[in-house]
Amino acid sequence: MTPDSELLARFARTNAEDAFAELVKRHVNLVYSAALRQVAGDAHLAQDVAQTVFTDLARKAGALARRESLTGWLYTSAHFAAAKIIRTETRRRDREGNFMREPTNENVPEEGRVTPCAPDWETLRPALDAAMHELKEADREAVLLRYFENRPFAEVGAKLGLNENAARMRVERALEKLRTAFARRGGAATAALASVLSANAVTLAPAGLAATLTTASLVSAGTGTFTLLKIMTMTKLKLGLSALVVAGAATALVIQHQAQGKLRADNASLTQQLAQLQTDNESLSNRLAAASNSKSLPKDQFSELLKLRGEVGLLRRQVDEIGKLREENGRVHNELAAATQALQSLPSPEQALFNKKRIQAVNDAKQIGLAMRIWAGDNNNQYPTNFDNIINELGGITNAMHFMENIELMNAGIANEQYPQMLTLREITPRQAPDGKWERIYGFADGSVQTITSNEGNFENWEKQQQQYNPPPNQ
């Protein structure tokens, strides 16, 4: 089976809708089930949440293509999207003066109704997603892969960059932390938690929902087939990589201006035709009215009257058609204006290349930070002292050498939970942007990554302000 990362990368490069459709088909049950729990069983709101999540996936495909697994990102995105929709619905109901809550279990639409489950599940279900988001990202990913998607430990390990035994230990520790999270919420830490999750956490989404979400998400993200925004998005990406495509964009602008000129000329011609038709229409209407006022008409005049009526009907239809043409002309004109504005706002090739390097540095820092936190979880919550410690977490020595070219470790050996805002890594060499400013990527012990800007390229003062911890001399 093609990995998620390959499908997403192919979609990001070519807007391949079949690749995106396969991703939606794989994960729609997970996203829809999580959304349905968090919107009190409202199937329509759950579908809205799912569309929001997959629309974001389409928009952020380029940045997410480096992820080995999308499960954790999609689950967390569904959590935040559901919370936002619930807040919006609450405000709307307040404005309408409706203070009664929708029922959470009764009268649920058939497509969103969940099959009755074991008592353990009914106890766990209301607090499941909140408890899951108390876990660290790595632990949450392990639980999702093992018990929500029911993957074997070998496959879980492959997704997390671990061997099978290490993956088993990671999952067991994460499950125990989830039990603790339930206990803090007043729930019973059931011994059958693993089996209950495997059987009930993910249910089948309504039939046809995957296809509907694929189309709606691509249209919302502006990447659907036959949409003008798709052409603009592809052009924007290509322009950022080569001056040759910039020249092509300039040609496109010329063609668009020529098309606008032609549309204006056609519009003027249609206006003249409409005025003439309206004049003819009034004349024929007057003649028809005069003929109708006659008490009796000879046969030849009656034939002329019928002919006039037919011409009047034809003119009216022509006037209606011209009105539709003018509306279409206005719509095309607006689309061309939007396309022109989008082309003019494209970044320069230099800025696009700088943006690409910035994204690469941020992704590298995040991946190293994740590897450090995984290693610390297995080593008394102490961060590693060098890259050799986390070669396995980075996917092998080849990947580690790539990261070592761009990122260096700081404050090695600190306790990752004791000093959450301590600097742990940074970009080796600052980068100068086309506007003359300098940038450098930093990572913190809590796993966050930050981009710092300097006018003169000196980051020492800022770094000193972040040093909340002085490591022992032997570190």
C-alpha cells in the first residue's frame, strides 16, 4: 500500500485528485468518528468538521508531506475544528435566543447513529478525546495507530521510527498514561481499555461521505479540477522556482489584458444591440396595440398582426439572452481581474527559494525535537548529549548526517520537563532574506520551534536572554 507521505507529496506536486481521494478514504472513519463524539452526535456538524480537516490537509499538503503518518495530525485537527464549530454554534444559538441544548443521544440522524456499545465504552466515550489530548504528541500517535487504526506493533514501529519491541513498550506506556488521564477526570481506569478502544473508537462513516468530502475539500481549498484557482496555485508554485515560469506568467498577464479588452468591446457591442432591440420592441408593441384596438381586421391585416406578435416574442427572448450574456461577461471579467491580482502578488524567485529553505529548516528542527523527546522518554526525561544518541529516532545514520548539516544541539543533557523554555537546538548558520534581514531557527525543550529575525545578523543577545539553565562543566 502506498504510504500516506507519498500520496500527499504527489498531490502537493501535481494536484493529483486520485491521490487525495485515497487519503480521504483511508482516514475518513477516524476523522468522522472523532468529530461525531465531540459535537454531541450531530452528524451534520460532524461532516462539517471533517470537511474543514480535509480542506486544511489539501491546503497544507506541501508542508505535511514529510510526515510518515497523518493519523495524529488529522485527529488533532478534528479536535480543534470541532471545538471551533461548537463555539460558533453556541454563539449562533445565543443570538437567536435559543437556550435549549440539542439532545446528545436521542433523535440523532440515522447516518450519525452509533451502534449501542458495551457499558465500558459508554463511560469512556464522553471524555475520550479530551483525555487523548492530555497525552504528549508521540504517546497520542502511538495509541491512535495501535488502538484506533488497529495496526500491528511492527507497523506502529515503522511509523514511529522504532523496532517492534520498542513500539510495544511505547504503546503500553502511552496506554497507562491514558488510564491516568481518565482517572484524573473521575473515570474508572478499566482494565479492558485497550479492547474497548479497538472495538469502538472508530466507526464507519456514512456511505459516500469520502467522495463528497474529497470534492468539497478540493473546491474549498482551491485545487479542484476546472477551477481557475487551481491554475493560479500551480502557477504560483512554479513561479517560485524558476525565472522561466515568471516569463510565462508575464505572457499570461498580456493575454489576460487582451482578453479583457475584447470583453469590453463585446460588451459595448451587446449594449448597442440591446438598445436597438429595445427600440424595435417598443415600435412593434405600439403597432400591435394599435392593431389590437381595431374592432375587426381584414384577413391580410390579421396575418400581419400574428407576424408582429411572433416578432415581438422573438425580440423578448433575444433581450433575455443578451441580459444573460452581460451577466456572464461580468462574471468572466471579475475572474480575470482576480487572476491578474493573484499573479501580481506572486513572490520573487529569490523570496520563494528563501521561503522554501525556511520551511525545510523548521521541519528539520521539529523532527529533531521529536526525536529528542522520544529519547528522553526512555532515559529518565534527560535530553541526549549528541546526535549519536538519537540516530535510531531520526531514521538511521544517513538522515542523522543530513540533520547535522543544518542543526546543532544546545544545553545537552538538560531535563526536558524541568526547563520547558530552554533552548535545545538551533540552525547552524543564519540565513539572509532578500530584504536584507537575517533569520535563524531555534528549538525549545517543550518541543516548540521559533524563527528569530535580526536586522544585523547578531543573535547572541537574544540567545543569552533564553539561557535559564547553566549545565554542569562535564556537559
